[in-house]
Amino acid sequence: MARILVLNGPNLGRLGSREPDVYGSQDLEALATVLKSDAPRFEIEVRQTDSEPELMSWLFEAVDTKTPVILNPAAFTHYSYALRDAAAMVTKAGVPLIEVHISNPHSREEFRHNSVISAVATGVIAGFGFDSYRLALSQLTR
Ligand code: DQA
């Protein structure tokens, strides 16, 4: 069964209770349920970490196993050159990596307007709540 990694960065483990006005009231488990029902013929692995090296290690895994990635880098989006370099390894290996955001960072504080990841991502989807992930998934499974 083809696999897709859905990787989530810092603070996204608190989805559901964290700023529900911005991120909604559903948690990561609900996200996993909806993605799995959208793509039953794929093995969808939803993971979350607050650790930059762990998130990077999952991108190395994607390179080594040629597994497509949906990545919400969360706050790392805006400053982690280490994560950007790891994401570049994924797309340079010919493996798609779609950057997603629940909110639209461009409509928020100025520090969120820049993504160091976008330039090395296959594509970017932001601002549609959990549907940002679903849109990315539909692109990877078409
Ligand atoms: C986010 C947007 C980021 O600016 C923020 O740091 C997050 C979540 C989003 O999904 O909207 O943690 O990536």
C-alpha cells in the first residue's frame, strides 16, 4: 500500500485547544480520521513533534523510502533553515512535498509572512483549515 507522511511541527499537538479561533476545535486525531477516510487506498501516517531534529529525521526517512510528504512546519516555517535544507533533500530526490497551513499566515502577523520552506516545496496550500491537508492529499493521490 502506498504511504503518505503527514508531518506536523511544534505546537500542533495542541490542536483542538490551541487558539481555536485560528486553528479550529478539532485535534490531530480528527485530522487523521478525515484523511484516512479521504484516501482509504493509501497508508496515511499523521505524526507531530515539537522537535526540529525529529522532524528533520522524518524528512530523511521520506527521502530514503521515497514517501510523499504533506508538511505543516508550524513556526519552523518562518525561520528553520535546517528544516528547509531537509525539505530540499526530499524534493531534490523527486519526492513531492506539499507545505500546508491551517491558517493563512499572510493575513496574520508580519513574521508569519515569510516561509523559508516554500521555495523548496512542490506546492503550498494555506488558509483552508483541515481542508488544506485534504487538498494536498487529493493532489498526491490523483
Ligand atoms: C501554522 C501557521 C504558523 O505561522 C504557526 O506558527 C503554526 C501553524 C498553520 O498551520 O496555520 O504553528 O503553520
